[in-house]
Amino acid sequence: MSKSTPLEQAHAGAARLREDIRRFCAETLPAELRRKAGRHQVLAKADYLQWLRLLQRQGWLVGHWPRDCGGAGWSALERFAFEDELARQGCPWVLPFGVKYVGPVIYTYGTEAQKDRFLPAIVSSEEFWAQGYSEPGAGSDLAALRTEARREGEHYVVTGQKVWTTYAQWADWMFCLVKTSRGPRPQDGISFLLIDMRSPGITVKPIRTMDGYHHVNEVWLDEVRVPVANLVGEEGEGWSHAKFLLRNERTAGAIVGMARHVLRRLERLAADTPSPEGGRLIDEPSMRQRLGEFELRFLALEAAAYQAMEAVMNGAESGAEAALIKVRGTELYQDIAEALVDALGPAGIAYDTAALHDAGLPPLGPDDAGGIVKEHLYNRAATIFGGSSEVQRNILARAVLGL
Ligand SMILES: Cc1cc2nc3c(=O)[nH]c(=O)nc-3n(C[C@H](O)[C@H](O)[C@H](O)COP(=O)(O)OP(=O)(O)OC[C@H]3O[C@@H](n4cnc5c(N)ncnc54)[C@H](O)[C@@H]3O)c2cc1C
């Protein structure tokens, strides 16, 4: 009998993980959490903590971490299967700030003391993290950031402003890029600091997004004292850690599963909705054409994602794979989300955040109508955060076309 190759083993491991996730969703996921996620409600901090701890109990939350750091040492394919399958099943967002973003930076570049101090509380979700990268004038051009940290004895004194900081209002800690010196290149003198959000001098101001909710914030830092012990890696070398983190940010498994989830919802909604012409919406030629195009785009996206994962496993990635999946995935997701709102008809016009949150007002149309509109509105940002589509196309042009 021939022995299976590592790639075949990884595919088999990923298939088993998908089965386990489907069983978990059917049998273990608490009904209330499933209902909220199914209606696309905005979850409270307590919901997210419950969700992350449930995943940890399954042994999945840090499955992508190496075994000697407490993870399961998943392959790229298993990691993809985890993110993709949860999203296909319509599960809540696996908040990435601790487990996916800063955790790997700490176990890769941090001191032993930092690992002991921070990693257990990330794994147990006892401490909530936010990402302090973007600033006014420093989003796509991140190296242009201006928040300054000057050294005073055993502290850095940090002054500046971060913006679009997701869930900073809940965060205990923020990992933050700061300038500790200036050099000829904008990337010079950037350092990676871990900042306690209870420190004096921090002000968090809400930004309300067009879905009517408070997901993102401005974070103002005014002479905030941060122990030097909270510097990760070498002073002035933070740009390489920042890029390491961004590579993890752009493993885009979830967007494939999210696209599939909303596509199936669109098919069901179109099948249940009467057409103004008589019959069902799904039988209208324009809807059939739209669904057919979405299905083809989804299949191409899924195939590209598998090719990308296999390239990662074979050490043959070009660096452009994540950019391709990000652009294609988020743009497909947005187009399907828009078609869902169209299919809602009048129920897609009346958007009511109170009805979405059970304030005694039933939504117009199906139970998830408010959530469908909320997702459409919020995810206009999906082609901006994590690297805008234009910037991803620049990456593709350089890597694939050599421009
Ligand atoms: C909902 C949401 C949540 C976010 N959460 C976080 C968070 O938690 N932490 C965090 O640090 N940041 C967060 N961000 C910020 C996000 O990373 C930035 O918005 C993103 O990097 C774009 O930067 P910008 O907003 O400054 O836009 P800009 O960089 O100013 O871009 C403006 C426009 O110019 C285009 N553009 C810019 N440069 C180029 C170029 N070289 N070539 C072609 N076109 C270009 C862009 O594509 C865009 O259309 C979040 C953003 C949003 C919307």
C-alpha cells in the first residue's frame, strides 16, 4: 500500500476538522449565540468572549500556533479549513487581535517574560486586545505613522493618535506601532509596543459606522507611560514585526466561507420571495443570471484559495496569493450582500438597529432582514481594511505582472 504524501495527509486532516466543526455547530454551539450570529446581530463583548472560550475548549482557538507554544501545529490547509468552515456555517467572527495577530508576534519575537505574561491570557481570552496600527494619514501608507515614543529611564512616553481601532472600547491592551527615532526611510525607527489601555493619558472616542453601530474608535495617546519591558523585539526594528503580523492578517480563509454562506442565503431568499411578475424571484432570468455569475466567481475563488494553500505548503507561494483572495473574496462578498438587499425589496429599505436587537419591534420581511442590511452596510469597509483593493491590486501587479 502506498504511503500518503504530506499534502494528502494535510487534506485529510482538514477534512476531519471540517467534519468536527459541522458537528460542533449542530450539537454544541449554544442556541442563543447561533441565533444572534444567524441574524447578523452585532455581538456584545460577553458574546465574543463566550465564543472564543468555546473554541478554546474545542482545542481550536490557537490550533494554528506551534505545538511548543500551546497550539496544535495546524498546516496551512487546516488553518484555512477552520476559518472557512466556521464562516460557511454562519458562526460569529473569530476575533483575531489576540490569537491571530499579536500572539504570534509575541511567541516569535517576544522575551520569555513577555511570553509568560501575555500568551496564557490571550489563549484564555482573559485579556482583550486591539490593533493600534492606522493613523490619520497612515493607513495604506502605514510607515508614515507619526505617534512618537520618547525614552525616559525605564519608560517610553507615547503621544499621538490612532484611528479605526476596532473594539478599543473593550480592550485591555493595544499593540501599537510608534516612532522611537527617525531615519532616512519612513520604515526606520518604528517600534512595536504593548500598551495597557488603563494607562493614564489614553482617551478612546467612538466612531459610528454607517450601519449605525460602534465598532471602531479613535485612540488618543497623551504622554502615556509604557514600561520598556513592553517593547517587543529591538527598538527601531518594529517594521519587520509589523509586516510579519500583516502576513497573518491576510490569511483570508474566512472571506471564502463568508461568500459561500451569503450566496446560499441569497438562493434561499430568492426561492422564498414572490416575484412582482408572478412566480418566484429565483425564477426571474435576471436573478438566475446573477446567481450563476456569483456561483462561478465563488468556485474560482475557492479553487484559487486551495491553490494558494497548496503553494504555501509546498513552499512555492509568490506572495500574491493572499492579495488575490482578499480582492476577489471581498468584492464577491459585497456584490452578493448587495443582491441580498435587492432581494429583500421594501424590507431592505427600512433599516432599524433597534429591531435587529430585539427591542420589541419585528423587522419587516424575514427575521434576518435587518442583519442582511447591516452586513451590506458594514462590509462596504471590507475592501478597505486589511489592505484596500487598490493596494492589493498594486501587490498583484508587481508580483504577477512584474510592473
Ligand atoms: C471598519 C474598519 C475597521 C478597521 N480596524 C482597524 C484596526 O482595528 N486597527 C487598525 O490599525 N486599523 C484598522 N482599520 C484601518 C484600515 O487598516 C485602513 O482604513 C486601511 O489601511 C486604509 O487606510 P486609510 O483609511 O488611511 O485610507 P488611505 O490609505 O488614505 O486610502 C484612501 C484611498 O486611496 C487608495 N490608495 C492609497 N494608497 C494607494 C496606492 N498606493 N495606490 C492606489 N490607491 C491607493 C486606497 O485604496 C483608498 O481607496 C480599520 C478600517 C475600517 C474601515
